[in-house]
Amino acid sequence: MPGLIAPSDYSREPPRHPSLQINSKEPFNAEPPRSALIGSYVTPVDLFYKRNHGPIPLVEDLEKYSISIQGLVDCQKQIFMKDVWKLPKYSVTATLQCAGNRRTAMSKVQKVRGVGWDVSAIGNAVWAGAKLADVLELVGIPKLTASTKTGGKHVEFVSIDKCKEENGGPYKASIPLTQASNPEADVLLAYEMNGETLNRDHGYPIRVVVPGVIGARSVKWLDSINVIAEECQGFFMQKDYKMFPPSVNWDNINWATRRPQMDFPVQSVICSLEDVNVVKPGKITVRGYAASGGGRGIERVDISIDGGKNWVEASRFQKSGIPYISDHPSSDKWAWVLFEASVDISNSTDIIAKAVDSAANVQPEKVEDIWNLRGILNTSWHRVQVDCRARTQAQILQVQASDPGSEI
Ligand SMILES: Nc1nc2c(c(=O)[nH]1)N[C@H]1C(S)=C(S)[C@@H](COP(=O)(O)O)O[C@H]1N2
Ligand SMILES: [Mo]
């Protein structure tokens, strides 16, 4: 494409926030500290996880940048930024989660392949741009179309970037045409993130945002849209991001037996505590996030401090001043909820979180039961260990010495 520089090396990457934990430098994969996720309902752009399969492209001339829409359509078209800007602009608050979120914990059961992620390969942003359903109308595809006259049933997104999994070709993925042409599915060609121009790390100038679906389908740095008969045959649809049973290993894997993962399952994570924490006996506040896929809301988040025998319900919230009700028009249907609960700790234990979505799907207890060789979709109960220590006699004397009136 004229006017584009797609660097084949990593020498021109953008600057990043120093607090990101870097899981891989080239390609750049990084996540924020877990505490950053509960700092705000909308994740700041610089603290939003970055997940890449190749060098970050650099689009230098926005006027020359265009997206070709082609394949099984009546009239092929090349659209420029000005054409996208002309379409009605929608803002959608949507959580993006990498299917590999929490992979490191799954790897502890038995080694899995993939970038090691703690619990922060997830973020919630306000994406703004044109609806894909409106863009498809420009090439003669009406809203809510299952198949075009020439048999197009899937919409493939092809990027500018180059990755080794595609043998130097671009990253790509597809979604069904029914979803792509459904305005209610809120699939966006986004040019803004949190009210600012989308930055290079997140897909400048345009990325796809497919709400409720694993992050892998939200293709960044969009180059072309192909309307095709079968789903995309690219590596990341056919040879990756599929969920296999625990019995499948690298010797007996048959990729064709499973469908590409789309919706993400119900998830929750405690973010106010690290894996192991030293706490004093008494009340502590447990905070974190919960999210489900497919537009399902979060019906409940339960917290246990006795291995799952007893549970207390956490409070859930999205926007301040608006009570959260799952699947209610006042809630952001594609977005996570933050939760908070107070628990009384008197001895060393695990604190556990588990969420229930609006279809009554519940997180599985054990990671062993959902272990899979690619290490995707670890949604097992999230546990953090608290090492509960009363103050030592020496610490008590020290406090009394500095403040003789204090009660301990
Ligand atoms: N072009 C392109 N799009 C891509 C990827 C990529 O490597 N190249 N990674 C995908 C994956 S696996 C995820 S989880 C999300 C991450 O988006 P983010 O970096 O904006 O958080 O982008 C998706 N879109
Ligand atoms: Mo991902």
C-alpha cells in the first residue's frame, strides 16, 4: 500500500509505560501490574496490555491509507479515512481479553506453549469508530446478512503487520457475516481509544474491535476486508487459539477437529493482592475484575477464604453513580465489572474469587480440568495466598515506643 512503512525490524517501536511487565520484547508483549487494572473502570491507554505477533507498523501518510473491501461482494471498494470518518461515529465500551490471559498459572500444572501472561492481559476501553455493519453497506451488503449473493459467509480482516507464524505474511482473522453485518453486535472499525486517536501499539490508524470475543479476532492495523465463503484459513484461526481437551498433546493434535475460539468464557481475577501477601489479622478489602463473553453480564462474584466451603458475595460496579445490573440497558454489555468485598482474615489461607455470568455459567474450580496445550482460557477460580501474621512482640514494643498512647 502506498504511503505506508511496515518496518521489518523492531527498531522503530513506540515508547511504552515503564511499569509494564514485559513478557517478550520482540514482538512486544506486555501487561500492566494487576493493581493498575482496578485503578479505574476504563483502563488508561498506556497501561492497556499490548499483544503483538510482529513489529509495530508505522502508517506515515494518513491521506494515502486505505482499506480495500473485496471478495464475494457486488462492488469492491477502497475506502479512505475520510470515508470512514463520514459514517456515523459510535462509542462502545468493550473489554478486550487475550485468550492467553493467566497462561503462566496453567503452565504450572504442565508446561504449555505461548507467551507467559499473569492476570493482566485484559483491559477495558472506550473504542470509537464506524460500525462494520455500516461499512459493509458501502459494498452493497445489507444489515443482518447471512450470505451474499455470491456465497460470502465470513468477513476476514487482514492486517499490515508481518508475522513469522504466517511465514512473513500479515496477521488475519475472520468473523461470521451474520455478526459483522449486525449493528447490535457493535463490531467497530475503531480509530479512537479512550477519546484519543488510536495509537500505534493498538492499531493506528484503524483496528477492528469485536466485542465479547477473544482479543485475537480484533485485528489491528487493518489493511483489507475480504468477504469469503469459508472462515479465514490463517494460522491464528486454524493452528492457534483453539481449545483442546487435556488429553491432546503435540504428538496427537489434529487442529481440524476443533473450531476457532470466539466468545470468551466467564472470568474473574483478584487484583488488589499479589500471589502471596503478608497481611495482619483483621478485615481486608478484596478487589478485582470479572468479565464474560458474548455480551453476557456478570450476575455474581463470590469470594471465599475457606477453600470454597463458604462464599460471600462481592459488590459489582461499572460506572460511578449507576448501580450495575447485568444485561440491563443501563450497563455496558461488552465491558467488565469491577468488584469489591470485605473479608475477615484470622489465619493464613487462600482468598478465592469466582464469577457467575448472566447465563449462569460458572468458572471451573481447577485449572487441571481445563488444561490445554496452548494454555488458553484459564478461567479457573482465581486464588491468592495470604500469609497472615500477627505483629511480633518486637513490633508491638516499637509501635508503643513511637506512640505511647496507642492501643494495640
Ligand atoms: N494485526 C494484528 N492484530 C492483532 C494482533 C497482532 O499481532 N497483529 N494480536 C491480536 C491479539 S492475540 C490480541 S489479544 C489483541 C491485543 O490487542 P492490544 O495489543 O490492543 O491489547 O490484538 C489482536 N490483533
Ligand atoms: Mo491474544
